[in-house]
Amino acid sequence: MWRDTLLVAGKDLRIEARSRVALSQVVPFGVVALVLFAFALGPDRTRMAAGAPGLFWLAVLFCAVLAVQRSVAVESVDGARDGLRLSGLDPAGLFLGKASAIAAQLIVLEVVLGVGVVLLYGARITTPWLIVASCLLGTLGLAATGTLYGALSAGLRVRETLLPFLLLPIAAPVLLAGTRIWQAGMAGGTAADGSQWLRLLVVFDAVYLALGVVVYGPIQESA
Amino acid sequence: MAPPDPSPPAVFLRHAVALSGRFPLLTGVDLTVARGETVLIEGPNGAGKTSLLRVCAGLVPLSSGRVAVFGLDPVRQSNGVRRRIGLLSHASHLYDDLSVRENIRFAVRAAGGEVARIEDACARLGLTGRLAKTTAAKLSAGQRRRVALAVLVARWPELWLLDEPHAGLDASARSVLNSLVADAAASGASVVIASHEPEFVGSLATRAVTVTGGRVTAERRIAAAPAEPRDQPPAALVARADGVPGGRVAHVA
Amino acid sequence: MSATRVPPPLSPRARWTVRSIGAAAAVGMALTVWLGLWVTPPDQVQGNLVRLVYIHPGVAWVALYLAFGLAAVASLLYLWPRTRSLFWDRLAAAAVEVGVVFNVCTLVSGSIWGRPTWGVYWAWDARLTLTAILLVLFLGYIALRRLPADPEKRAKRSAFVCLFAAVDIPIDHFSVLWWRTLHQGATVLNPDLSPTIHGSMAWTLLISFLSLTLVFVWMLLVRYRIGVLEDWLGSGELDVALRQRQAEGSSAGTADGATGTDALGTGPREPVPSLVPTPSSPDPAGVVAAGHPAVPERAR
């Protein structure tokens, strides 16, 4: 299973390295979202700094949808998805591989957006480890659920509109938890507030990673 | 009479009915392909030839009837069977952003094949030099077909399912393909070729099955005729294909 | 020949059961309305507004726990290979659809109650938020089911979506609860809607719960029956399609007999066998007799 994970993740990341879709389209979209949020919330710096955690995670969530769409689209061309099924790859490995590739892209995105939030909204980070932990755990959760829902909607013609509708409500706990942890990690928060939410994220990640490993095979067969 | 074969046949279908939504793809297929046999599936467009191959590969589940590949259900027991099957379909399963070499490497490694055989496979199909480094997006349809074939050659599975393999290939590629099929049959692999242009298949197959309306409607034996001048296989192969009555090769490599 | 096909009939006992549940539900609701509006006294604090307690918690209980719980269990049973049957899939779908109706009623009744009590139509308290998330998840399930697909694929996909949503609900519950209570800002609104209950109000509350449950069950059964009929209709089309496909084979065989098979000119050609379905071909009648759209081998 791990060998297949590395194989698939490597393939997806190599494709990304060649096509640079995440770097040239998804990340800039995230930055554009941050700018638009600023227009929406007005020029008051204190208000924006207070809203920074939520806006960061909102932007990450929307970009995650795009990253998942891209990951699914890669397999839709030339019947590649059938090819993966025929190859006898371990479905769990396939799931983890695709989720890892999405996670890697999201981490890069979060670094860029994090810098953007600090610069554009004047947010100030007091407890960096909380911020980093929330990003890592949140990314895992988004990647896991995204890969699952991507597979569920893979064969559908209306995937582009259906996937966000299905994925975003499920990802709501990540948004809630991420925002709260960031608030704890910024001016005025304490570690205690944050750790409870971190535990929630751990549970969320564990549940969806375990589910994915188990059901990805049957989902593939029904696509 | 040949002695009874103790191991299960390569492909076994009984009353196979397959659906896609409400549309019936197969309406009751009965077919048995013995190990080492080469069978031609012929029929008009839309007859169900592609669906038949996909059922054998385990991509399409049956809604009634039985299917067994090497004795196992290709959908429910896919673990034991997928890596022993190779399907060459209309789509080539290539990733547009990767090069030919990378695509083949990924496909072979994903299927558990040996990486060492990739070089030979590429050489045999003329995918060397600059072509090997070309991104898949820039390939022509015939070249994509050759890449998919190279994957098959590198994997050398026990059951070859070829869906209209000659379509889109030029004459030299077609003769390479025919020699490959002959080699596969000689090595004991079972081959099923679906084609609505059986003149290209020539004497590769020993049996031809006609599929129309989603089921088998006719069957005939093909005598091992001497090679047609148009599709002259390389001389080295003539000795193997000739002189074997009924064309059935019993030994397993 | 196929025009005289009749849908699988409802057995007399089933018909009687559905009717009596419907009747009991109607009686229960009438009782609730009478008790709720006339017999029970108004609350000291909330006045007549408290009468909404006979609706709101009841529909909330049905929507959140009964309907969704049933859908989740049914989906799980569908996915489990040993108990796989389209019955569970249809049940889950019916439960979700009825659940959506009750969910909307929960939100609306909560809203009506909230406006005079809190001054706003909506407040982000834990329960309302959770109900809203649940509604969106349900709607996603329904959206997925509307897409045309073969019944087993659709059933599998829907079951997975329901499963993922069911797993998400406890996590959402805690998230939203902590979100409300751990938030740094003070909560101005008191989200507690339940007044103190005793006496006739308690009885009426119990009756309202029972009646609403009966209404749910009745709607579930009716919706399930509609699902059966829809699938039966689809399988009839399948039957016709199977015959047409087989027929297309023969006409193509005789008309295009020369295509592609002459070129070799080797060996004798066998005649195309007759078109009457031989015993060896699958019996489409099996599909009709079973009355189920699925696969005779796997049908229940």
C-alpha cells in the first residue's frame, strides 16, 4: 500500500511540476480571494486583523475545492481512471497517494496565503506552533475529504458544480477549528483555547483518512 | 481429443447481461476462451464487442449471468486477476503532461510489472530517442496506441484483450502488432481481439466469434492459412505460426 | 404484449397498515392541535408563543434523529455486502426526503419562535446551526440522487454520501457547541427555548412527539412506495430495451452479413441462429416476475 501511495503521489506531483496548474492558477486565485475579502470588509485595519483567521481559512477552503477538481480532472482525460483501476493498484494506496499530492499543494498554498494575510490584513502571530499545527492538520482533513468526494463525483458530468456543494459542508469543522486555533495563536489567544480544537482536527483527520482507506476501492468501482 | 484442462479457462461467460444505466450492453453472452487460445470477436459497430472486453477486464459488472477470468470474478475478486489481464482499449490511459517514457514507467510500475522490460518494449515499438521524451499531449492517435501497446508488451500479461488494435496504426505498426500477438500466443498467453476489420487480423486467431445485438450469434473456426502477402509477418515468426493444426498452442511458457 | 404489465401490487395487509398509520397520524395531529391551541394554558413568560413547543421539538426530533438516523443505518446496511439490497437504498432515500421536509419545518418553526423571543429570525446558536448544516448535507444527497444513473451505482454513491455525512454530524455537533460556548465574545442571546413543562403541557408534548413520529412513518411509507413504482417503471423500459437490442443484432446480421466476415473466406460460415430467445439466453421474464428493477440474482 505504501509503495502504491508513493507511486501515485509521485505521479500527481510530477504532473503538477510539469503543468504548474496549482502554482499558476490556484495560488493566485487564493491571493485574489484575499484581496476581494479586503474590499468586502472595508479598509478598517483592526476589523480585518480580527477577521484574518476566518478569511484565511475561507480562502484555503475554496482553493482546496479547486485543487481537488484539478486532481480529479487529471484522471478524467483519456480514460486514465480506467487505467488506474485496471492496473490493480491498491485502492488504499491510490487514495493516500492522491490525498498526499493534494495536501502538498495545499501546504504551499497556505504558506503563501499566510504571508499574504500577515501583510495585507496586519495580522500578528504570537504562537507560531499553533498556527503551523492547525495548517498541517487542517490540510490533512481537507485532502482526505476532498479526495473522497472527488472520487464520488468523478464520473459525473455535473462534477464542477456538484463537488463544491458536497464538499464544503463536510469541511465546515475544519473551517471552524482552523479559525479558532488561529485566533488562539494570534494576539491575545492562549494555547489552551487552541488545543481543544486541535484535538477535534485530529479526530476529523483520523476518521476521514480511515474511511478513505477502507471505502476508496468500492467507490472507484461504482464511478 | 485434447486431455481435459484441469485449470480454469482464460475467459468464461455464461448468459452474461451487462447494463449501463438502462441501456443493455450485453444481452446474454456465452463464450469460453481456453488458455493459450487466440479468439477474434467480430461484429458491426455497436454490437457490444468493446463491452464484452470491458466485462472480461472487470470494468463493467454483470447484472446477471456469470463471468470468470482464470476462474475468478474480475469485478469481485479483482485483486487476484487484474494484474494478469492487459486491456488495450480505444483510450490509451495516458497523462498528457508526462512524457512517453514516464507514462510507460508509471503504468508498468502501477501494474506491478518489471521496469527492466520497458527498454525492450519501447525498442520493439519504435518509441526511442526523441519520441520517448515527447509529452503525451503531442502524440498522434497512432503513437498513443503504440505507447499503450508498449505498456502491454512490458507487462506481458496472461490474458490480452485487444479492442480494435489495428485502428489508427500505419502498415509497419500493424505488422509489429501482428508479430506481437503471434509472440503472445506462442508464449501461451490467451488473446482476445475485437475487430470489425478481421482482414487485418489475418490468421492470428484460431476461432472467430460473431457478436451482434449484445450476444454471440455465430462462431467459426479459422484454419491456419499461409500468411497473406499484404500482412507478411517477419520470417522468424512464420515457422511458429505454421504447421500447428487448429492453431492451438498447448504449452505454457 | 408488454402493455398489459401491471405494477407489483401492494398486499392487502400492507395497504391496511399504511392506511391505519395514516389515520392514527391524522388523529394524533388533530389531538395535538386541539390540546395545544385550546386546552393547555399559555406560559407565564412567553405567553401563547409557548404553544410552538408542541411543534418545534417534535419536528426537530424527527428530522435530526429519526429521519437522518434511519437514513444512515439504511445506507450502512446497503453498503454491507451481506445485507445489500435496493430496499435499503430506497428506504434511505425516502427517509432523507421526508427528513428534509421536517428539517425545513424545524428551521421555520424555530425562526417563528425566535423572532418574538430574541428579536431576530435567526441566531447562530448550536442547535440551529447544526440543523442548518444537516439541511445542506441532506440537500447534497438529494442533488446526487437526481442525476441519471443505473440504480446500483446511484445507490452506492448515495449510500457513501450519507455515510460520510453521518460521520460528520457528531464532529459538527461538537464543533458548533464549542464554537458557541468557547467563543471569546459574550453571548447576548439566551439560546434556551425550552420553558418549564408540567401537567397538561407535558402530556400534550408527548402526544405531539408521537403524532409527528406517526406522520413521519406514514410519509416514509408513501414515499417508499413511490420509489418502488419508479423503479418498476424503469425496469419495464429495460425489458423493452433488452429485446430491442437483441433484435438489432439479428437484423444487422442478415442485412450486413457480408461485412467483415467474407474477407478471409476461410472455413464454412455457420447460419445465424433463430431469433426466438433460446433457453440459454437470460430470461427477461425473470425481471418482470420479480417486480424488482435489479438483477434477478441480487434482487430481494
